[in-house]
Amino acid sequence: MEGTGPEPKEAPAEPLGQGWQGAIGVTHSGPSYLLGYGSDFYGVWDRNKPGLPIWRFPRTDEGWGAAWSQFVAMEPRLENVPSAEGPPKDILVKYAPPGGWRSALAWLGVAFGFLAYIVPGFFALKSVRRWKRRAIPRPTFAWVMGGAIGPLFVVLGVIGYLSLGESKFLLEEHFSSAHPAFTTDSDRFVDFSVADGAYHILIKDGSSPQTARHIFHYTRHGLRIESTVTMPRQSSFFSVGCWNGDGAYLLVLLDTGEVGLFENVTPSERRALTDPIRTDAVRPPGEPNRLRIDCVGGSRKPTIVSSWVNGKPVFSVAVSDGVDSFDAVGFLVAAEADGTEFVVDDVLVVAERPPPAKSPVPAIET
């Protein structure tokens, strides 16, 4: 679903006062706007104009996604500030691990998987020995249980284990500590660091592009990554993307205000999936922009790559020879001038296969 935001974390309450009409809790806050909820709606309030919400959405999954997209488009620098009584359950459920009957079935599958050969296998082996001694007739039932039912339970155990370990929400990074999910190394070409609650990428030698990635333990058939970036005014580009080994699909933002989709075929080879375009969704250099890219593997079908800028859909491309899974997310940046700095914040990564931003079109021929 487009724009599905992260679940709030426990934190001190945000004082609502009497000015925020209809609000019973606030989930996220920024310098200019508040994202919160009422009894039957999600809303965005203007801090400078207390009163009714300036944006109002139904309290449904679709409403939360729309409210989140609208809020991050208006307020790239945000903070989690749930109410003292805790966030509403319909927000908490977004990226919660499976619960209820799904959790019970998962544990049942794990239990049966471990018992698969302990119980039927024990009786099957015991009956074989007795049959060989001619103490009993051919034990067909016990053999079927050990040879057929046992492996079925093993499969149930694997499914159960994977179900318990599945979590759509993979990463939420606000760079509030000195040990973020992305590198903080430094060399003669680039300096990666955390300062003032943001991730800074300082280009010291602009002779080659620089990459910062977060690699996952397992591949995913669908990934969504979004982040906020403040671009310098110098000649440069910033991209956010999904990786498979050395290859990647990238949403590129140029200092000219143009955006495009590219494929990183190898560390030194890139091809354009779209022509760069101008869109009024992009804010000027020096102002933060919220970039999002979805990468959905297609198996025998084309890989679908979609992108959003500040909550507005921009591209959807069908890559006929695309990869099927992804193991990393990150940024690829470059600048002509030494000393160019990019500022990144509020990174969100979700494992999902969302619908395309637009009706997908074939990648351009290059």
C-alpha cells in the first residue's frame, strides 16, 4: 500500500492543548505539522494555525497510508511522539509479527516439525525390526506414517518457522545514535558521519561516485525504501535504491531538479530505465525531499520498479530482464566539486510487494 508509515514507538506524550480540535493523540511531529488521530480519523494539523486538521483521512489502513504520505511530503524532518496512553491498535498492527491464530499455527507447525520423525519415525523403525524377525505382518501403516506423514510435518515446521520470523518492517533509521545502520567510515574520497540527528555524506574527492548500503541477512522478493535528503546546490546527484549483489535499481535526483530511474548493472556500468524528467513534486536545492523506490521481483514476469517524490508517484517501469530478489538498500551519490555534502534522514525500509505507483511502462532502450 502506498505510503504505509512506520508504527509509533513508546515516548512521552505530545501536549495537545485545546487548539487541536478532534485530536486524541499524536503519532509524529515536526517543526510545522503534527500527524495524529481522532476517534474515527487520522489527521494532519498545522502547528501555526490551531484548530481543525488541515488534512483528514478515514481511520483505515488506506487512510493511514494516505495520511502518512501527506505528512512526510509536508514535513520531511519528523519525530515519533505517541500519546501517553499509547498509539491506537490499528497503527500498531502495521508491522507487528503474526499473532493470534497465525502465531498459534506457526508454533504448531514448528512443534510438528520437530516431532515428525521422533514419533512416527520411532514406530516405523521399531516395526521394521519386528517385521524382519517375523514377529508381525508387514507394517504398512507405520511405514506410511514414517515415510509420508513425517516429511509433511517437516514442511509444516519450516513454514511455521518462517512465519514466526517474518517481519515486513526491516529498518527504521533516524540517526539518533553514533552507530547507525549505514557506514560511518572515512577515506580520502568520502566521509560518512552522523551529526545533529542526520546522516552526512561529505564528498572529499569527486572523481568517483560513493555508495553507502545496508545489507540484510536474507534476500527479499520485494523491498521499499524511502528517505529524506537535502541536496547541495553544486552539480551533483543523489540516489536511493535496492541492491542485488553489485546491481541495483536507483531513483536518481539531480541538482537540476530532474529525477529518473537507473539500473546499476555493475559498479562501473549504469543504464537509464527512464529519461530524466522535471516534476513539480521536487523541492529546490537546499530544501529536503522525500524519495521512495519500490523494487518488486517478477520471477518469470518483469521486475517492477516504482518511485515517489514527496509522496507523489513519478515512475513505474517494467524491467523484462530484471532480478527477482534484493539483499540490500542504500544510497549512491556523486558530485563534481570537492567538499559537497548531502544530508540524509528518516530512512524506512519495508519488505513488501506494493502495487505500482503508475501503470508500468517498459524500460527505455539504451
